[in-house]
Amino acid sequence: MSSSFGKLFRISTWGESHGGGVGVVIDGCPPNIKISASDIQVDLDRRKPGQSEIVTPRDEADQCEILSGVFEGKTLGTPIAILVRNKDARPEAYSEMKDKFRPSHADYTYQAKYGIRNWQGGGRASARETIGRVAAAAVAKKILHSHFASNLEIIAWVKSVRDIVAKVDPETVAFDTVESNIVRTGDPQAVDKMIELIKIMRSEGNSVGGVVECVVRQMPVGLGEPVFDKLEADLGKAMLSLPACKGFEVGSGFAGTRMTGSEHNDPYYMDKDRVRTRGNRSGGIQGGISNGENLVFRLAFKPTATIMTAQDTVTTDHENTELTGRGRHDPCVLPRAVPMVEAMAALVLCDHALRHRAQNG
Amino acid sequence: MSSSFGKLFRISTWGESHGGGVGVVIDGCPPNIKISASDIQVDLDRRKPGQSEIVTPRDEADQCEILSGVFEGKTLGTPIAILVRNKDARPEAYSEMKDKFRPSHADYTYQAKYGIRNWQGGGRASARETIGRVAAAAVAKKILHSHFASNLEIIAWVKSVRDIVAKVDPETVAFDTVESNIVRTGDPQAVDKMIELIKIMRSEGNSVGGVVECVVRQMPVGLGEPVFDKLEADLGKAMLSLPACKGFEVGSGFAGTRMTGSEHNDPYYMDKDRVRTRGNRSGGIQGGISNGENLVFRLAFKPTATIMTAQDTVTTDHENTELTGRGRHDPCVLPRAVPMVEAMAALVLCDHALRHRAQNG
Amino acid sequence: MSSSFGKLFRISTWGESHGGGVGVVIDGCPPNIKISASDIQVDLDRRKPGQSEIVTPRDEADQCEILSGVFEGKTLGTPIAILVRNKDARPEAYSEMKDKFRPSHADYTYQAKYGIRNWQGGGRASARETIGRVAAAAVAKKILHSHFASNLEIIAWVKSVRDIVAKVDPETVAFDTVESNIVRTGDPQAVDKMIELIKIMRSEGNSVGGVVECVVRQMPVGLGEPVFDKLEADLGKAMLSLPACKGFEVGSGFAGTRMTGSEHNDPYYMDKDRVRTRGNRSGGIQGGISNGENLVFRLAFKPTATIMTAQDTVTTDHENTELTGRGRHDPCVLPRAVPMVEAMAALVLCDHALRHRAQNG
Amino acid sequence: MSSSFGKLFRISTWGESHGGGVGVVIDGCPPNIKISASDIQVDLDRRKPGQSEIVTPRDEADQCEILSGVFEGKTLGTPIAILVRNKDARPEAYSEMKDKFRPSHADYTYQAKYGIRNWQGGGRASARETIGRVAAAAVAKKILHSHFASNLEIIAWVKSVRDIVAKVDPETVAFDTVESNIVRTGDPQAVDKMIELIKIMRSEGNSVGGVVECVVRQMPVGLGEPVFDKLEADLGKAMLSLPACKGFEVGSGFAGTRMTGSEHNDPYYMDKDRVRTRGNRSGGIQGGISNGENLVFRLAFKPTATIMTAQDTVTTDHENTELTGRGRHDPCVLPRAVPMVEAMAALVLCDHALRHRAQNG
């Protein structure tokens, strides 16, 4: 079990879906950063359940409490502990899953690895685990803005739901556009179609996947540490650690494999005093280090595993059986994944900004 | 700079393209594993330059020397240092790059981050850096086979070059089939077309990218450590740290985003005493932990950045200019990337096998 | 700030003396270990304030709550979060310290390092911080007993207070003997003298230091990882991280420097099937690895910095001034340091037991 | 096995006494630091064998080669690999130790832990292992001087050999005084007596221990990271990882336990603009963080385990037997330990300087 992430801005998350709560401890935060519970709450509200008609109706306010590391409104440089209590737990909805493994969920593998699992609500494999990430990222963004890149923008959006693809320009998409619709896409034309599809899926007891795209604008030059902690490698790990994420690509990604070098390369030119590239197939990273262009990357999210129709499965006693999902679930994880993706990006960038400062001053 | 990888089977690679050599120190290797320089050489020979007419002609034997950690043919449990000297360095071929940044290469970002770079042959950003990875992975495979999974197979192949796509079944593809052709694809029908395309690209001074696919068969159940060190997250990081890699997906990957939950889920069934799944959209990982099915994942490699045609760029003094590539380069990195991908898979699996043993006995 | 300790059994502590509380997150705990809040409470009660007339009268029950990682009485293998609320905080007692640095306390250095500090009760530098360590160690001991050494005993005691030296035989001293007196020494003859000295010091507004000695009996052979994570090195670090600790020695320690090799060496002999040593100048560790003999080590604790008499100091505005201590403090940290020392030993041994299992099976 | 040390300035040492050589890889070195092999050689020469008549006569030039990470005389920010070949190995001198364990050496514990050991010359437990530490520390000192504290001085000396105690004032002792005598003490009056004692010990086939003291002058304020990576904790770990070290104390150390708070506390006063203390019982560290006063600490080194007289021991087959030492050994490790102690101090301080810069700018 490894629930810590980051080298210098290091977070340790904890908590199960059903239990005392969830939270995070942040170690290595610079001192004298202004932060309050309400700063954090803004981001938690964007990921919380029950926020719209297309996400899980579990009723959680997800109110956070800062237990340590902040004094008179500023960080002390000591560990920041943040706690969110679980309120609306309904373990009875999971009683059947005590003995049966949900296909393509984590039930079987946790049982096989640990010989025990909290079968109530998915336990540690629940998306509630990401609360700690999102809370920590609110602090990370404060650090990035106050110490490293005051205008840095991290914006993610739903790029596609199943085969409905949004048209969004990473150079110009606005945060408010994305937040103005419950599916969190950046293309107003796609909103209704996506919502409709998700509702249909839910009504059928089915689920659906899609792609989230993310841009980071006003990027500092020089973040990323070859050869193993290249920026794309740490971003990739961060994103692939999110529930339901099955793929990650940066810049041209898989489409870039169909290009030649002369088509793919981003020529340099001087833009006043700044080295810039024409085109951004690199996605803002070259040799594992940010080049100051926009970071652009995409994540593949599979359809939610828990569906409300009968599926073949096996019991914990290794008998063949059938299972029909119950409980409250997102028919599509993408609208709530958007703030999680931004959070992981912020955590990676903050950690790398501190690491860069350590080595290169 | 972070040139260490792994938590318990921890490697530290070092070395530049032009300089004293390249190598690796392995810390945390279990004792009493039989290993010799020739065991390692087999894998180094698969990645070395000059091995065929479609790769860089740089003439390096890449002979390795084990400097420590092995006694009378067995590992001591102490650090294993492995050294490969650079022989065929030609710094003069890079003299123009001393002052000009190759587009989409690491020249500019290294200079911007560190304020200095070894411009000879790409320095640390050279693919020579992967020698240490491949050497360490030879040891990792020994450990996996002797302690954790005697029949485990790690096989990668070239899935596509530009738009030429090989038909390969991960369940059955044989290592010998892949190794029987210089492009290292698993589809005999695709070999000639791929080779021809690469030759054309080289003759035009251009380059080309593609996709590598990898399977791990006879996988142990239970590897991977949620929530951050999920198996797909650590594999993704490992692969995205390889030169030129721009994307990673596991199982259904990006294609899976166009499926519904009922289409995507892998139902469980009992195969004698063993829990198995019908279908493998999960790619062998659920909840971040291996389920015993085949690991299947794919990597996107962009076309080689160094091409032999004139491109716009800037100088280290920030003047616009032009640059035409020189030196010896792979017109397509994929044939030599295949052993690198297998190596990174072996390193991740060995580390996770040790981690799993630590926590779960 | 680095508030994490351990490589595989990794704890992250958090919390200040005055604030929401203190606690710990344990990552990497093996699954299926029986543990309850009351198991932990036993050890917390041994370190809590107000337990006797010779320690600080701060009134804290230090009741712990397990927030995650335990299900139906057993560990899940997921992070265990433990919370203790602060109850009896009296910030007003520290108002003068807001502007004046207590000599030989952490006030000045925290302010100089971070540019900010929680001046209420010592903030993070308070001994309340050790609650998380002691709670985590209760879990560590469970693991050691259930998986590695069922009879392992960790016993610490007060070896000296100022110049009153207890006569205690590490081979035979009993836990109950130590716990039977409020000063926690292992020598019944020394109890009254030590208590009397501490009371005199307190009545004078002064404080006093001393030595804690610790033995670990029924030690497994093979724990410790040369060359940097030698068992004495990790134990030394653990102990020197405790508040007020200024020295650490193992086995013969500083006294051993006055011996010759022939006097100091511990000859081996066979005790039935077991390799043993005559004498134990090595303190149970040779070459950084435990040899199965009793671990024996000692710690030097300086007198408590906060005293109730006037001392020269400076203000946060860098003016010379005087300060007379206030608040509730231990006139001698040693009675409460005893369970902290045992806790740090348990944390180091548990981590090394898991590490040893990882590498050596 | 854990042969890596440091969090940001991270070294990985490797090598056995008899084998291909010994060396180190340094990861995380800041770029643009001037360094050459001859800079490193100066320190290696101070620790090399055969340097005087009171140390082991093994004939090793210990010439180092920088294999990577340095370009045109400056660090690149990439890993620096340094290699020293073993030349004067004489495995035949150790043939008896193949089957018999030297009392109080690492022979038995390595065999018990790993089930295998390189019995030639002590293998990894040889003091040759420290070559990598000393080489890396030469780089660390360059960084400290160029980036953090241009006048910082790290000076260690032999404080005592057995019962001969040198009178040395840490405030004023000069490096040249220490280096002017082969025993490396700072008290000219003690030189002859110490040398004579060591010669007597050697002539008797015996050995002797002693204390090394170290001062760091011109210390920056603010280094050290509570609560676990306190400066004294990381220094203690560093020192206790040195061969034969059995104790560590900082400032008043064990003697301080016999003082009261009013005697022990170091009052603050303003020295122009600088906060200083009268007295330095704290040894330059308060609350785990440097306060700008001189760091002062001491290490206990036991007498060398390998002696030339008959001792009881057991065989690898677990039979009682006798062993008389052979081979070339230091009758007293202290003269050569002095540069090792300075090296470990430099490594800890450099790492903490980078860590401090990361968090606090």
C-alpha cells in the first residue's frame, strides 16, 4: 500500500468510503502561505457527490477541517492535516458485495492481495479517496501562484463521452466555460448531447467512459527531472493513479505516432526575448522538462465498473454466481474527474517547482 | 535530476552519450541470485546500436563489466555496479549543436533548466542512458524467475510504424517471432513493409514513430500498491520516462472510452481453482493490482527529433537560425525501444514483487 | 519539515501543541493484524501528561480515534489514520513567548527557519508531537509479535537522573518493575532519590536531565541494512529525533573507546544450534546487522529548556531582554521519555523486519 | 541493503574490499559547480591506506576517475559517477576467514542475513566502502562553499585514543594543526603519546579505540527538518553508519545529563544584528535546527575487531574453534576516520542546505 505522493511537497492520503472519514497530511509545505478551509472547500465542492443530476446522489457536504500546520491563516511549514468526515454511508447497500466480486472493480484484487477488504462502498478503492488529493492540491496551487508562477492556469475538461467529442481549443478555453455546465466540457455545443447520453446510460443501469483533456498555461520553463522523473512520467503516474484511468498521452500522443519527424517537430523561434515553438506537438515538454509552452495532455477513463444489470462473477468462496449492482454510483466518472485531474497536475507541478528550486536555485 | 527508479529494487543510472561511459548501480537486490556479465550482455546486445541496417550505425559493442555485488557467480545482496565504456564517440559531429538547439530534442530545455549541457551526442538525453536500465532489468528478470514467477514472460513488439499496423495476438505471440526480424514486430506480414518505410524515411533524412505493445504472461496476482503506486501508474511512469515516449495505455486504453460498462467489464468465472476473467479489457490490472490475467499495454513513440533536413531554430544566444541534423541516429526508435520497454516492465514488476512480499509475506 | 519516518512501515505525524489535535498516518502496515483503539491507548496513557506528581500537570486524556485502515478489528493493509484531539490548551500562558525566545528551546530556530511559528505551547516542537509516534508504535509491536518475533520484548528505563545512577541489568530487568514507579527506573533503590531530586528541581523552578537505557530481548538475527541503514544508524536517528535527546550509544558506547580490541571483542560460541557471543560489548549489532543478542543502547536527555527563573534572551525584534518561563512543563522529561524510546525502537525494528523480509524472504 | 544516503544530494555507494573497485553515484548535484578529479583526490588521499606508519599498509593509490556528470570542468546537474579501482587485493590472507567468523566483525551477521558473503577482506563491510562517501563529500563541500556558506569550515580531530585525551578548543582549532600529525589530533601535546600507544597496540597484535570530535564553523542558520530529520538526527545517523562507530553526541551530550536547566541553557544575546548564544551546550542545534553557532559533536569508535591474537569463535558449519587474525589492518581506525567524519558532515549539511532552499527559498 503506498498512499504517499510527491518528493518534496509530499501528501499522504488515508480513508475508506465507509468509516471515520478521509483526509490527507501534507508534509513539506513552504511556510507563510495564506490558506483557509474555505479555500480548500471550493475545490472539494467541485468533486463532491450529489452536485448535479448526472453524478452519484450520495449526500456528502465534504466539509473539511484543517487540524494542524496553519496558524493565524498562514502555513507554518509543519505538516498540514486535513480531515473530512464520512456522513452518508450506507453499508447495507453493499451487503451482497461482501461475498461477491464486482466485475472490473477492485473487490477481487484487494481480497487476493491483502486477504481482507472493506467491502462497504469500495473501501479504499472508492473515489472518496481522492478528497485528500483535491484538498492538498488547493494548497499546491496557492504555492505555485505565490512563489513560482502567479498567472499559472490549470484547466481540465471533458473532451469526450463515449463517441461524443467536444471541440475545445486548449489555448483559449476558459475555466468558467467548463464550470458553467454540469458535465464540465469546454464545448457548449456538446453539453446537451453528453448529458443526454449519461442520463440514458443511467436509466439503463449502464455506464459510460470518455476522455478528459487538461491544459496548463503560463508554465514555468525547466520543470521535470530526467531521466526517471521526467515531467510527463510524473504526470502520467499521477493521472494513471486516478480511479478508472486507463491511458495517458501528452502533446501529440498516440496520434503523433503517425507523423514523420519533419511533420512532428516544433521549430523554435524567438518571440521577443523568449524562446518559443511553432506548433506544440511536444505538449510543452521536451526531454522530460517543460519548455514554457502550454502543457497539454489527455486521460482515458473507462466506464464505471459498478452497473445495475446482472453480470457473471464469482463469490469469495470461489463459486460461480451472478451479481446486480446496487448502491449509489456515477454513471460516468468524467464530470467529477475534471477537478481530480487538475488536482493531480497541481500536485506534480508544485513538487517539481520545489525540486527545481532545490537543485537550481 | 532524478536518475533513480524503484523503491526496493532500486537502480541509479548514470552517464552521457559522450564521456567515460554509462552504467547503473542496483541497490536492494536479493542475495544468492546467479548472474554473470554474459547474462546481461544478451539484453544489451538487443538494444545496442549498429545491430541492423535500420538503426543508428554508431559502433558500440556495449560490453558490460560487473564491478561489485557479485561473488563467485552469485549476488551478495550488496549494490551491483555495472559499467559500459563509451567507445565510438564522435563529438565533432555535434559541433553545430553546441550553439543551436535541435527542434523537439532536449537541447533547449536542458540548457534552460541547468544553464549548462553536454552538447555532444545529446548528453544525458541520449538513448545510451537506457543501457543502465536494460542491464539492471536482466538482473530483475532473474529475480522474478527464481523467486516469484518461474514462467513469467515479458514480450514487447512493434505494433505499428506510422500507419502500418501489425496484427499480433498478445496471448500467443512468441519471443522468437519478434526477434526473428530486425524491426521487432510480431506480425510476419508487416515486417517488410515496416522496414521499407523506415528505409525510405532514412533516405529522405526524415524519421518516423509508432506504437510498441507489450504483454506479460504468467503474471502473479496481487502486484501493485494503491492508491498512488498502482501497477498501471508505476508502469506508466516507467514507460513515459523512456526517450520519445508520448503516451501509455493499459488494456482497453483510449479505445475503451467508447464502450459502455456492460460492454467493457470483464466477468469473472472459476477456471478450476483459479479466478479468471472472460475478456481482458482490464489489461490484467483492477484497482491498481494485478489480477493474474495477462498484462497488456501500449506505448506511443514519436518520430526521432534529429532529422537531416533544414529546420528553423534558435541559437544559444537567442538568434533565429536554421539547423540541419548531423551525427548518427535512428530513423525510427522502435526496434531498439522493444528491449527497453521489456526492461522497464521487468524493473517495475521486480520492485513490486519485493514490495508485495514485504507487506504481505 | 520532514515528519515521515520509516521506509516500508512509514509513519507521518502531524499536529501542534495547541491546535486541532495531533496524530499519525501509518502507511505500509501488513493486513490482518488485530488492533483496536484500546490497544493503542495503553501506550498513550504511559506517555500522557498529568500521570503523576513529577510530570507536567496539563490535563489531557489523549483518547485516540482510529479513522481508517481497520475493519472489523483488523488492519486492511490501507493507511491507518489515528487522531487525538487537544483539549487542555492554554495559549494565554505563552503570550510572553510570542515575542521572546526561550533559551535552548526551538523558538528562535523555528522563527529563523520558517519566518513564522506557532508560539502557543511550543507548536510542533512540543512533546505532544510524540503522540503519533507512540500510537504508531503500538501497531508496530503488534506486527513484530505476530509476524517476526512472538516473544520480543522492548523495555526502557531511566538509567540516571543527573548524578543518581540506577543499577539495572538489561538481561533481566522486568517491564513491571519499571512501570511500578512513577519515575520509571528499573532499580527500586533509586526510585525515591530520583523522585526527590525531580521535586526539588521543580520547586526551584529548575529542571534536570538524565539517561534512558533500553534493551530489546528475543531479537531476530539479520535486521539492519548496511551501509547507511545500519541498525545502530537508524536507531540512533530515531532516538536523536526525540525532543531533548543529545546523545546515543549502543553496546559499549563511549566507554568502549577506552578498551583494547582483545578486551572489547565478543567471542563466538555455539549454544546448542545457535551462534552466540560471550559478552555483549557489541550491544547486539555487528556490521550494522543484529546478531540475535540483546540490543542495548542509551540516550542522553538534556534538562528541560523551559525553566521558571529569569534568563537573558532576545525578542523577535532583536532586542536584548529577560524571560521567566510560565506554562506547564515537565521538570524532567525522562519518566515520559521511556515509552517514547520504546516506541521509536519498535518503529525501527518493524520497518527493518519488513525490509529484511522483502530482500531476503 | 541500503547504500544510498541523502534526500536531495543523494549518493549511492558500491563496492567491496576485494573486487572490481569501489565508487559512488551522486544524484541531485546542482549544475555549474567547478570540480575535478584532483579536487576529490585531495580528500581520498587523507583516508587512503598506507599513508603513515600507524595505519594499514595496504598499498592503494585510490586514484579516482570521474565517469559522468562533469563537462568541461563543471557539473551538469546529471549523475556524477566516480570510480576507484582496487589494486592491492590479497584474498589469500583471508582464506581462513572463509570458514571462521572474526569476533565482533561483520562476518557472521552478513552470512546470517544474506546466506552468502564475500569473505575476502571484509567485502562490503570493509572501510574501503567509505571511499565513495569521501569522494562525494568533496563535491558536497564545493556546493556548500559556492552556494550556501563560503567560509564554512568542517574540521574533525582525534579527541582521545583509549585514555589519552587531547585538549582541543573547537572554536579555534586549525585544520593544519590536525593535518600536521599522522594521528590527526588537534593537541600537539598528545601526538607522541597517541602514536606510541597505537604502535604498542600494533606490536602486541591488539587494537585500540577512541573518540573523534568535529566542529563546523560559520554555520548557516536554519538547517535541519523537524521532527524526524532534525539536524542532530541526520548527523547521528550519518556518523553511526561509519564502520566501528558505537556512539554519537552533540553539544553537551552525555555530560549534559548531569546539569540542571539553569546551568545547561544557552542564553541569547544580540551580537550586533545577529542572535547569538552565550555558551554552546546546544552544540549549534536547537529544536533540530541549526542556530548559527558552531556545530560540535563527538563519535565513539570501538577498537578494531580484527586482532592478531587467538580468539574463540565458531565456523560457518557451527563448530567451536579458534581464529588468529591475519591480513593488513588498522590497529586504530581513528586517524583515517577523521576525513570520513568530515565527509559525512559535509554530505548531511549539503543535503539539508538544498532541502532548506527547496522549502524556504
